[in-house]
Amino acid sequence: MTQRQAIAMVVCWIAATGLVAGVLAVPAGITLHRHVLPVMAAAADTGLPPSFLNVYGGWEVTGLALAGLVIAVAGALLPATWAAATPAASALRTE
């Protein structure tokens, strides 16, 4: 395997993991936001305008998922470069 192939393999593996995490975490975060804020408002005995709950549109959700993907790929570049420059036996031994 060439160094370029090793880097591509590690980055794709992390990108796939980051994509799955983004697909799961963004809706979970939105759901948590919509359930926790009304409970907090009720505990404080204050009203909560609907604009506080409907803050995420389609573009924002897509942007959040893509930002997570970019962060995951950026975080994978350094370890991928290290793994590509290291002999295969040493890289596997450190796993």
C-alpha cells in the first residue's frame, strides 16, 4: 500500500465514522433542545416563545452535520500521515 492509499484509507474510515456520528448526534441534540427548554422554562415559571424552540432549519442542520464531518477529517489527517510514514508492522503494533 502506498502512503497516499494509507492516508486515504484512514481518512475515509474516520469520515464514515464522523458522518454516522453526525447523523445520529444532530437529531438527538435537536430533540434534547426541544424537550429540555420547555422544562427549564416551566421550572423558572416563565413563558417560552416558539422562536426559542424552532431555531434549526434544514440548512443549519446540514451545516452542523458537515461541520462535524470536516472536523473529523481534519482530526484524522495527522494520525493518517503518521501511519503512512510508519512501517506497517510498527503501525499495526501500536494499534
